[in-house]
Amino acid sequence: MTQSDTPPDTTVPFRDATSRNGSSYDDSFSGTPLLGGWSMLASSAVVELLLRSGFDWVCLDAQHGQYDDGAVTEALAMTRHLETPVLVRVVANDAAVIGRTLDAGAAGVIVPMVNSAAEAERAVRACLYPPSGDRSRGPFEVHRGRDFPSVEEANASLQIGVMVETARALRNLEEIAAVPGVGFIFVGPLDLSIDLGTTIDDLLDGDGEVIADGERHPGPGGNQLERVVRVCRDNGIGSGIFTTNPDHLAAFRAMGFGRIAAATDVSLLQSAAGDLLAGQGRNRPAG
Ligand code: 3PY
Ligand code: MG
């Protein structure tokens, strides 16, 4: 299957714009997913290129990418004149890290390895100022050179995503999705397939029986990715997923995921360079 073989599913009834934390961002719209560019390379120039390429959002990966605190700050500062939202996948579910990331101007965070409602609550509280959370206020404009949003504006506009990427998270999915303030659940299919002892292709085809170890079976059976989309919809929040594979992108899109990371800067460079050189009769070098 290729992307072009699969027409966009325009029949899926997405929720409308407002998430349960009152956030005004639109994570769902009219049946067309928000396609994201995922940046690993810790370069504000690359982020600007991704933003200008037309992605609906861009995420800086501070967990597995090259972004450290300084690189996140610089990339956010250098691209703040562009309107497309830039999120950060933070290195961990840590209030200090999340606070610094938001102070630097991220439109939101994607928090890895959120396995329970308590962990989702911790992520949300780190993002929101009191009374909804515990975020510390530091509106000193060092990073941003402009006024910080008000407490109310910040609390209402942040895009808070929690990653479901373990069997434990799948078992707790309904509880995680019900945590007030969670704006979207974002599936990490690489970690999820490893933790379930399966593959992404089997997750896509899965009917629950692809998981070899019966004791770790995460839920009531059925396709777990479709279940994520359904549970998110039932809870009025967005659903997202990561890929760099165009076939998987088409399949995730057909499942109704509302926010799909469609490629990384690394995968785009590799595929464009590989295609160009293959067209000139060059083989891809081993390793
Ligand atoms: C995953 O697929 O596990 C991810 O976290 C994507 O980077
Ligand atoms: Mg992961």
C-alpha cells in the first residue's frame, strides 16, 4: 500500500476545537489530520524549513533527538515569528524540564512514557499555572523578547500531549484519557510494539492476538490503535501518533488519528538523498 492508494478518510466524525482544559487549539477539525514535522537535528534553520514547508505543527525532540535545553530555547526563539505551533517532546515527565520548555515559548509539550492517570496528572500540573496546576511563573522575557501570555491565556492555550507507549499505559488508557487537561494522547508505536513484543505492522493489523505473552495482553482485545482513537474521541480529546513510514502514515490516517508526526528531518533528508542518488544509479552505502 502506498499513501496515494489510500484516500483520506473524510467521513470520520472528529470532535470540534475545544479540549477539555478549555484550550482553544484545534486538534481535530474536519477529518483531515494535523500533519507534523519532527525535528531531531537541533537546528533552528531546520525547524524554520519544516515550518515553512507547510506542516501543521512541528515538534522538537528533546528525548531522542539532539535538542538540549539551549537548543530548544534557540529554536523556539528563532522561529517565534512564524505562526505554526512548535511543540517539544520533553526528555521526561519532569516539572522542572516542562516549566523551562514552556517558559522558552513552546506551544505545548509531548510527554513520553505516561503510564497511568497519576502520571498524566503530573504532566498536566507541570504545564498549568495555579489553581489548575503547579507551574512556576517566570515572565522575564529572556527567551521570548515579548510579553508572556497571561496565566489564563497560557492555561487555556497550551497543547498538552501524553505519550501512550507501553502495555501498562494501554491498560490504563481510559483513566489517562479522562484526566482533565490532557489535550491529546500521542502513541509511540516503536516503544509500544517493543513493550508488547510485537511489530508496528502487527499492531496495525492486530486483533489482540498478536501479542505473544498472554499475561501482558493490554486490554479487551481488538486493534489497540483503533481503541486509542476511539477512547480519545469518547473523551473529547485528540489522538496522535508518530511515524516516518509513508505506508504507516496512510494507515494511521485511515484509522482516524487526528495528529500525525509524518516524518523527521532525518528521515526526510535520508529519503530525498537516497532517491536522488538512486535515480543516478547509485546504491545506498552499507551502514
Ligand atoms: C515511539 O514510537 O516510541 C516514539 O517515541 C517515537 O519517537
Ligand atoms: Mg517512544
